[in-house]
Amino acid sequence: MLLNDAIALGENGSWLEAQVRVSPGTKIPSSKTQWFVMLRDTSNKSFVLADNDDQPIASEDMSALAELIRQIGLKEFTVFL
């Protein structure tokens, strides 16, 4: 889901929840953990949050992801380890 589209849908109240999960390629102990955002809409469909170039958004900074989640209209999210 492109970020701009996610923000527009959030303004309409389309999102039920956001989940922050460990990015699959970062389970190596020596690497830092990267996180990505999954969104679930009112139809129970799930989407990976992507930038406007359609690249999945992943970050080591949980605060940055929290700010993105706020931008799309949600106030809470669940973290999965």
C-alpha cells in the first residue's frame, strides 16, 4: 500500500489496525533489527506499507514508524517480535 494512498484511506477511517513486525531479512544476530508496518483494513485485508515508489518501508527506528502510523490515522499499533 503506497504511503499517500494509505494516508487518504486513513482519512476515510478505512484502517482497523497497524502491526509492526520484524523484517524477514534481519534475524541475523549481528545485524540490527529492521521493522516494517502491516495495515489491516475494514474488509480484513492486510497490506505492507510502502513508500510512494512502491518500496516496502522498513526502519530500525520504531519512533519513525509510529509517526507514519499516526499520519495514516491510527493512534495505536501492535508490535510482533
